[in-house]
Amino acid sequence: MRIIPLLFYLAIFYLIYKFIRSLITNSLKNDENKNHDRRFSRSEAKSDDLIQDPYCKVFFPKNDGYPLKLDGKTFQFCSEKCRDSFYLDNKND
Ligand SMILES: [Zn+2]
């Protein structure tokens, strides 16, 4: 009759192990989602929010941006020069 409690404890430990593993996996997934949401909302953000120029990597207010539509996406640039350079670079690809 000793083997039954042993199996019972093993089952409990296994469930706890699975539970902790799922917690860790979920929290990692949630972090990824949060980061993704933050990145996504940045491009949809209010016009006075800072956005990043994808060409020169400078941050600037979206209000001052120079937009460029490419492949259905809208990019914002800090200057016409960056916009034109980015466009030429991506056109060559
Ligand atoms: Zn720039």
C-alpha cells in the first residue's frame, strides 16, 4: 500500500512542474506580445509622440514627419533626405 502515496506525490510534483513551466512560458509570451503591441502602437501613436526614422534611426515627433508609402506601409522620416534615401535603398531590393 506504500506505492499509492508515492505515485500520488509524483503526480502532484508533475502537476506543479507543469504549472510552473506554463507560467514561465506564458509570461515570456506575454512579454513578447507587449513588446509587439508597443511597437505596433508606436506607429499608430498620437501625432506628438516620438517615432523613429527607419533610415537614420533618429527619434522625432510624428507631427514633423515626412511620410512615405511603400508596399502598403506608411513610414515616417525626419527629413525629405532620409525619406528619399530610404526609398531609393528599398527600390533597389
Ligand atoms: Zn532621418
